Amino acid sequence: MANTGLARDLEQALGQLLLRRNRSALYDAVLDEAPPGVDRQTYRVLSGLARLGPQSAARLADEVGIDRSGASRYADRLETAGLIERGPDPHDGRATLLSLTAKGRTTVAGLRDALTRHLEDRIADWPEGQAQALIDGIHLLIDVPRE
């Protein structure tokens, strides 16, 4: 139980990171460079599709933590902006998959570059090795082997 204090500190730090205001600060840094159609709501759908590949609205909603009707509404807006498209699911003829268009992939690349620049600025004055230790720790935390 020697790690109880550290685990409690980690729980509190993760809680702070996950607060809406802190997520919003990261989103704001990215969304300043976003094209029309991409805002705080639609960004999660766009980013989710970039990470996961083509998904049904229901599956995407579950993965990014929004309700299905929200995912569908946001997908409509992104489709209107030409950033995503709907197509048939090759494994289920009744289902529709959302996927990025070429314009969507280019947009995501630009938004990720903006986030990278923001994070680069945030860690510029950190002590040597601290950013790598954070990255390693996050991987250890989320890459738990399944039994």
C-alpha cells in the first residue's frame, strides 16, 4: 500500500485534467485554427473518426462519450462542411458508417498540428525528461494488459 498516496494524487490530477474547463482550454488552442463546421461539439466526432476509422454513429458516440443523437447531429454538420461522409457498412447492409473525406483528413492533420504546437509551448520550460515521463506514465496507465 506504499503507492496509496501517489494513487490518490494521480486520481486528483486526472480529475483536474478531465474537467470541462481544462479540456476546453486544449480545444480552444486547436479550434482557433478550425474551419467552418468544426467547433467544440463537432471536434470530438471528427477527432474520433480520425483515431478509430469509419464507425457507425452509435459506436462513435459510445467511443467519444456523447449520445447517439448528438453524434448524428454533429455528423450532419460535418457532412455539410464536406469533412465526413456516410456510406454503407460492408458487414451490415442496414447500417451506415461515418468516415472522413480527404478534406476531413487534411483538416484533422491541421488541427493536430495546432494542438502539437500548443503542447510544445506548454512543455517548453519543463525540466528535462518530465514530458517523456508523463507520456510513459500515461501509456502505463492506459495500456493495461488484458487477462
